[in-house]
Amino acid sequence: MSFSLLRKIFPTNSYLGVDIGTTSIKVVELAKKKGLPLLKSYGFLESYGHLERLNNAIQTSTLKMLEQETAGLLVAIIKQIDAGTKSAIASLPAFSAFTTLLELPLMSEGDTAQAMSFQAKQYIPLPMASVTIDWMKVGERKDEETGEMKQQVLLISVPNEIIRKYKTIFKNAGLNLVALEIEGISTARVLTPRTDKNILIVDIGSRSTAISIARNGLLKFSGQTDFAGGSLTQTVASGLNIRVRRAEDLKKKRGLTGVGGEYELSTLMMPMLDVIISEVKRVKNNFENNYKESVESVILAGGGANLMGIEQYFSGQLGLPVSRANPFSEVEYPNEIGPFVKELGPEFVVALGLGIKAF
Ligand SMILES: Nc1ncnc2c1ncn2[C@@H]1O[C@H](COP(=O)(O)OP(=O)(O)OP(=O)(O)O)[C@@H](O)[C@H]1O
Ligand SMILES: [Mg+2]
């Protein structure tokens, strides 16, 4: 069974891409158009409560998502953007899913399906009855030792309980959930559709950082850490002995580029960034060692990508070219939002990646 509820048939003209993060919900509405899909509207709601009380996030990486409240937030945001459709495509956070990249000999799709159902039992750390499994072919590689061609297949499993929660939330919000996928897949679709090189994507959110390796629009490898934007704010708050809300403002305003008196900000944040970077390196090394392919460049996504100076810092630490995500390049958008696209881009990666799935 697949948790991509609807794979190919998208009957209506416009769709909502819905990204429910740990502290915010982002929604875009995309409509079919000749050429690129058209962005009709976008909106987001942020729960500021999380800055005051740590347990007040929309969901935590243990996924105790508050169904009723989340549905309420969704209703509010749908109203705010005056959405013209009820059909929604949503993402599951990286920490809710288990993915693994398997290499199999080249064979027919039917045989691959059969092989995968055997393989799944071996690789999935939970009882088979409690998870929903999906898989997709994401590439091919020639084995240097044997000279044999292999296909790379991404195996994904998600606890049924999580899928049930999402279905309930969307139903309660009066929306029709037509597809559900893990966020790394949406990210890969919108950030790497035209590159044949492996790209490392680091999505620094509020409570979690999702790390993905993708190519040709397809997710190949992923990892995750709970150190993220919120951790940076925390270190600033405790280091300067100021309130979290004030630390958040300082972080956003000054970033790593402050000089003189602000020098301390970067000194405070760099050790935390190094924690995130060491996790990124671990994922990268795992991928490169296991699959004998290398990563060529890095794209930063999530609100954390807007931290001033972060590109240079990551580039120095990783020794690779680093850029900020620009998912708006895959859609057509009204002129009025042109000036905001650069800053909104990293935060809307997942929502836009979901929205373009339909077209
Ligand atoms: N200009 C900025 N400079 C530094 N950090 C920023 C900036 N803008 C936003 N952030 C940080 O980005 C984070 C929010 O990012 P995002 O909206 O991607 O998170 P989320 O999707 O809700 O969370 P998650 O992905 O963890 O579920 C917050 O920690 C916020 O402080
Ligand atoms: Mg996010």
C-alpha cells in the first residue's frame, strides 16, 4: 500500500501545498497554467507561543501534534488566503519517517515491487503491521567493482498512526487531502529538478533540521537533527542573559555578520551551527561512503537559511559552494510579490514543492 494517496490523477485546476512545521504552517495555492504553475496565493501562521514556553510548538519531533488546534490553524490560514480549492497536498516531517536507499539489480517494475516487499521487512525498524510503506526508483549506478548496473530505490516507511493524524486534521479542517509525502521529497522536487549532480539540502527549521541529498528532482538520502533555529535563539538568550523573544529578534536582525560589539552574537551561535554542520557532515559521509557518489554543492533552506552570513560559514566549514534556496523559480508569481521572493524562498520550499506535485 502507498501513502501517496493519489499519485497521478489530479482532477481539479488548483491545489494547496500545506507544510505543517513545528512552529508554523505554510500554505500556497497553485493553479494549472501553460508553462510553470501559477502561484495564486500564499500564507503562513506562526505560533509565537513557542518562544515563551518550550512545549508550545505545533508539533515536536516526538510528533505529539495537537490535532484539534492544528485543524483550527489550518482553517484560519485557508480563510486568510481566500483559497479557491479544498484539495490539499501535505508533507510529513523528516523525523516522522524512516527512509533508506537500497541498491538492487536492474529489473522490471513488477519484480522490483516484489523484491522490495521482501527487503522492507529487513530494513524497517518497526512492526510491519504498524507502518505504511512506499518506495520509488531514484537513480541508477554502475558498480565499479563488478561493472554491473544497479538501480537505486528509496524505501520509505511511516507509522500508520501519523498518517491517521494527518487525515483527521485535514478532515476536521474541511479539506480534501489528495496526497501526503515526506518533506524531503517535496524539497528535492522543487530545488533539484534540473541538476544531474548530487545536491545536499539543509533545511534549518525552528525545532528540527532536515538534511537531504537529492538529484534530478528525486530524494536519495536523508537525515535529521533536533538542533535548529530554535537552538540558535536559545544560545543567544542564555549567552546574553536576555529573553528568548529578544534573542530571536537579535538573531534575525544581526545574524553572524555583526562586528564590534555584536561580535559576541556570532561567537555564541557558531558552536551551535557547528553541531548542525557536524550532523550534515555525518549524513554526507554516510552517503558518499555507502554509494560511492559525491555531493557537489549545498542549498540552505528553512527560515534558518535567512541567518545573515550563514552561507559563507557553511561554505567554509563544508568546503563546498553554498547557496540559498529559491523555490519560486519553479512557479510563476504575481509581480507584487517579486520583492519578497528572496526572503520567502527558503521558508516556502516545502509548501511550493508540494504544490507543484500536481502539475
Ligand atoms: N532572518 C532570519 N535569520 C535567522 N533565523 C531566521 C530568520 N528568519 C527566520 N529564522 C528562523 O527560522 C526558523 C523558522 O524556520 P521555518 O519556518 O522553516 O521553521 P518550521 O518549518 O516551522 O520548523 P520545522 O521545520 O522545525 O518544523 C526559526 O528558528 C526562526 O528564528
Ligand atoms: Mg519546516
